[in-house]
Amino acid sequence: MLTFSQLHGRLTGLMENLDGEFWTEILGQLNPPDEFPKPETVHDLCFRDAKAMAGYIPDLRAVISKTSPQNLAAGEIRALQEIKGILNFSARFPVLILTLDDYRSHQPLIDLYNGYRQTLKEIDDYLALVESGQ
């Protein structure tokens, strides 16, 4: 079974080279205020990145369901708090894209956002149990 620390390591490893050369290519096309990559390309990249990060949510839920919040080691609590920070940051991508008129009714994007929102609430609920000692 995974621990919060191991899951945190996997998420940070994923972020280390998320989209690799594609991101470098986009940065090469960006020279504000004169040159910009196609907005759709950037939107697609952000959606894919947020989806990749969300791919670890089932693992996170499994760890939460199998790990008692009572007497959780300080390192595990810190790892979960850092996972929450990573997911909270990643959730900003679908939120940003949803503010664009062309994407407001894009159902996969809405589903992705709702998944992040629900997961962040579950983490908060679990951390509240950790703090209360239950």
C-alpha cells in the first residue's frame, strides 16, 4: 500500500518533466508582447497537465481510506498537506480555462474541475480528523 509520502514523491516526479519538449516548444513560441503560441495549444496543455495530476486521485483516495487519521506521523501529515497544495495549484488550470467563453460548457473540463473540488474537500475533511485526533 502507498503512503502519503510515497504518493507525494510520485506527484513531484510527474511535475518534474510534465510535457517535456512540448512545454519547451511553447516557451520558444512565447515572446510577449510580440509573439504568442496558439491559445488553443496552451489551453490543451493545461487541460492535459491537470488531468495527468488528477490521475493520482484514485491512489490518494485509497491511501486515505486505508490510513487511520489517528496517530499519523508528522512526515505523513506534511506529505498530505503538500499533496493538497499540488492539487490545489493544479485545480487552477481547469478553473482558468472554464472562464473562457469557448470552454464554459466543455463537459470533460467541468468533470475535471468537479473532481478536484471534491478531492480537495475530502483532503480537508481528513486533515480535520487528523487535527481532532479521531
